[in-house]
Amino acid sequence: MNRINVIGLGGIGGMLIGPLCRFLYFSQDKAELVLIDGDKFEPRNGNRQEVGLEGAGRNKAEVWKRRLLAEFKMPILSVTEYVTPDNVESLIDDGDTVFMGVDNHASRKLVQERCERLRNVVLVSGGNDYCDGNVQIFVKRNGRKLTAPITRHHPEIANPQDKRPDELGCDEEAESAPQLLFANLTAACLMLNAFYALQQGKLDYGEVYFDIRNNLTARQTRRPD
């Protein structure tokens, strides 16, 4: 059975997970869905996240698992932890497809490095500022890279100046820039588009930039060499 991991269930991941689950269920894709996030829903993020009465103060992965299982009878697991150096090998394995919607470069680098050590993997990573953002796709088949690592053209990921959530102390709080629901939705949609193109054998790019204020998208090939 194929395994699909969704890392980060905030603004982007929360927009992505419902349509992804619906697509897998009705296409009868025999995939196991793994929801990964150590964070909790906060009512102040209700302007861009589906917090709901049952979600406030509760773990995002566990809440989304209950929501989805109520409608779709398919294998769905929740991991109520952040991705760390200690668990990344158990969370991401050979043959997995990984959707990543985290908000820090340190976690992006960690996941990319794990994927590079595998023979077969798909990583689809999305991020955004207030009105613009990008989606990156790293694909490896039989030990051969088909697209560039997400660190190749982004030094801010290759040399992150931030911390993973698990590295923050009790007196530290991750800086959270204002987010726009529509930008989150655009990133999620472009991530799902890339996933579908891969399924159809039609993916011929490695990155997409978008700007919703000007209604623009621009794709880049991102060759592996």
C-alpha cells in the first residue's frame, strides 16, 4: 500500500487535506494517509484555518483524523509530533509521497535531506507570504533524481536561520507573519495539481511561483543536474 504523509496541518495543510482525501477515496487509490503535526489549533487562526468548536486547543493531526474518518472509510493515521531528527526516518520511508506545508526553513531542510537518502520518494513542499509564494517538487526514482532538491535554488532553506518547532524553548515563540486564506488555498491547490500531474506522468517542472494579487503563476523546470 502506498503511503502519503502530510506534514503540517495549518493554513496550507488544512486546505489541502480534505480535497486530497476525497480524491484518494473516490479514485479508490489504496493509499494510507498519515497526518503529522505537533501543534494545536488556536482560535486566533480561525480566519484561515478550520478550527471549529471541537478543534480549539487540540492537536491538529488528531482533529483532522477524526473529521476525515467520519466521512471517508480509508486508512488514516495521526502523528501528534513535529518532524525531528529523531523521528524523521520512521516518518518518511522509501516509496512515500510527502506533502509539506510547514512554516520554517529548518524543517524543510530536514525533510529534504531525509528524502535525498531514499531511492524512491516524492516531496511536494508549499509555502507562502501574504499574497505570494511557491511550490517545490522533488522526485527520486530508483535512486535517480528527476528534479532538483528544494535546497538547490533556495539558500534560505539550505542554510536556515530559523528553528524547527521542537527546538524552541518554553520562553520562545515562533515568529508568525500574517497569512491570507486565499494564498494558503492557492499553495494547496498548486501542490495537488503537481501530485495529479505526477500520477498522470505529465509533471515537467520542479517549482511554481504564484502571486494572487496579480493573478500570476510561473513555473521553473529545476533540473537535477
